[in-house]
Amino acid sequence: EGDSAGGSAKQGRDKEFQAVLPLRGKILNTWEVEGGELFRSDTIHDIALAIGVDPHHRDGDPDLKGLRYGKICILSDADVDGSHIRILLLTFFFRFMRPLIEEGHVYLAQPPLFKVFRGKKVRYAFSDEERDAYIAELAGESNAKVDVQRYKGLGEMDPEQLWETTMDPAARTMIKVNLEDAAKADEIFSILMGDKVEPRREFIEQNARYAKDLDI
């Protein structure tokens, strides 16, 4: 997601087996379109071309014989916009490239939320609880000062940090997407963007209490 993050990812990747496709802004909301409209979106066209799978099939599921990569990893910011982009991509794969999910090719990369450091000692935390644990660890019995950097976006990491925390196969954390995950994303889009007002109101009323760190 984003030119700056894409630049860091391209500089930090291992070119022997990793390719990077930067996405500029949010992709087409494929929940609202028919198959014939897909390639009006340059982004959808670029994704399909890069992956090697044509979603514009006439009969049956798309053929994965041209698939160029074993893992399709969605790498987006850990914020509201990043979550929206993940859902848009999952909706696209679920509706038009479902075999990618069925055969285990789609993953969600998990970038860290915090850099916790004291001098040359550095820890990367993926949750508030992990951040607090690292602060306690680095502070030690002397309760020394520990610095914490909150990553608002992937673009804030330099290539080395992005490789070490998110792209290195020996250290990264990724979630394999299954059909249930993608179906849930599709269901949420149906509720939030459909024509019926009542399901949308019920969803907001039931989930509003879970909302935090809103971008207003």
C-alpha cells in the first residue's frame, strides 16, 4: 500500500524470490461491479497481470496455471485505511479469484505497531500488550528510560526495518487467508454497502463499542 512503503519494500526485498506491486490509493470496490467492468480499473488490471491470473473468465473459475507466485501477500498500514484496503482486496480475490484462496495462496502480512528501544537494544511489538512487556524488559530493575515509536504507516520504516520485521521469511508473521475469512469480508461489505439500511444500522449499533483510535 502506498508509494513510500512500496519503495521501501522494493529496496528491502530479496529480489531472488520476492516481487513488489505498490498500490496507489484504494482499489476498485469489486462488490459493486460485474466481471465485465473489472478491467476499467488500472489497479485491478495491474494486479491480475502481476499475479498471472485472469479474473475475466467466461465459464467457471479462473485458471491458476499462469500463477507466477506461491504467496500473494497483502501488505498494508495498520490503521483504518489499511484495514479498508485489505477488505477491498479480499473481496476482489473472493469474488473473482476464489481458487487463489481455496488453494492457500493469499496471505496478510503483519507489520509491527511499535518500535521499543533503549540504546542499541530494539524490540518490535505487534500489540499493546507486547509493547508493554518489552518496555518492562528493557527498563529493567533500574526502571531506565525506554523509547517507543508508534508506526502510523509502512512508509515510516526504512527498507532494513521493513525487511527485518515484515518481509524476512525467517522472522515475519503472516496470516493465511481462508474462505471463511474472505466470506466474512464479503459479508461485511454486503451489510455496510448494500441497499438495505436496517442491517447496516444493526451492525453499527452492535459494534460501535469496539471502535477505537478513529481517524476523524
